[in-house]
Amino acid sequence: MKKIGETTWTAEQTETLTRLWNSGLTAALIAPQVDFSRGAVLGKLSRLGLLKTRKTTMRPGARLLWPDEKVEELRRLCAKRSLKEIAAVLEVSVDVARRKIRSLGLICVRARTRARPVVWTDEKTALLRRLRDEGESLAKIAAACGVNETSVSGKVRSLGLPVRRYARPTIWTDEKVGHLRQLRMEGKTVEEAALALGVTPDAVRTKTRGLKRRAPSKRILRTTARARARPAPADP
């Protein structure tokens, strides 16, 4: 961008400004290409008398904007390019390219193409059933099957399987809880305890917090010890 006070327009910049403005670009889009601010572009257009003629000459000038060679190139690009790519190649705005494509009755190939439907083979369906029985989430099943989560959700509904987006909760038996207590007393980390118990680290953290909340406080333990140490009253 030009600094404040640097308002000298070269002949090349003026020619670029005129060409881009006649092609349908806005002042905001022209500004970075001529290295001036939007206000400077509007001021130059006003001095050139182009601002007043944009609305009156835009429709008749459209014939000059789209010669036969450019129209043929547009038809060719529509078969393999997107709308933004076409506008960049033809040096016009996206709106101008869109209006011309609609007037010609053309459709960009990117707009015609749709997502390829997912083919669920017997092997992939069996994998989905097995992972659902194991309690895996839709995201993990989608990654294992090589599809997106939406396709997995639709297939689960079509198979009549229960739909849930979370993993099956870990079943903490008394033996597993005791093992967890022993591992934590030995100073094992959360990751090591999770690996030994066959659960996730988050499950270990959640269970550890639950065990801490359920553990009796030191005050209760001291009161209980005193009550046990107090001699029983003698029988009358």
C-alpha cells in the first residue's frame, strides 16, 4: 500500500485501474493490485470520470467485455474449473463470471459434481457391527472404515443398531478397583495404570477422583479410632 502523501499514479497503474474497473471489479478488489488504498482508487476513478459511467455503460459495455474468444474460453473452463478459478483466469469478478455463466445457461463442473456415495461392502458392514458391539464411538468407526461420521450414522440407523455418539462406559469391578488402588499406591502414573487395567487414561482419572470423594476424611477416621479405643460401659 502507498503511504500517506504518495498519490502519484503511473501510466501502467492507470491503465490497470481502467481495465479492471471496466471488467467489473470493485474498488476494494482493484486496490491491492494497483498498490493503492480503496479511497485512492475511488478518487482516481472519479477524476477519470469512470464512476459516473459505470451504471450507464455497464450493460452496453458487457458486449465489449465478453468477445467471442473470451466466451469460448469461458465455456471451456466451465468443464473443468470452479467459479473462483474461472474468474481469476479471465480477470473478472466472481459476480461478473456468475452472471455470464447463467446467461449462457452453463454450469460449472464443480457445481455439478456431488459427493460419491459410500459403498458398504459385507466386510465393512461386519467391521461396523463389531465396533458398535465393542462400544466404539461413531468417530472411531468412521476412521476405521474410511468414511465420514455421517455415513456411519446413516448405516447404523439402516441396520437398526442403537445410535450413540459416545463410547461404552468402563465397567469397574471390585477387583479392578482394588487393582487401581494398588497401582496408585505404588506410584504408577495414570497412563501406566490405564495400560495395566485396559482402560483409557480419562477413565482412570475419573475413577480416581470418585474414589477420593468417597474416601473418609482424616477427622472422621480420628473420631472412629477414639470411639473404638473408648472402653465399653460396665454392665449395671
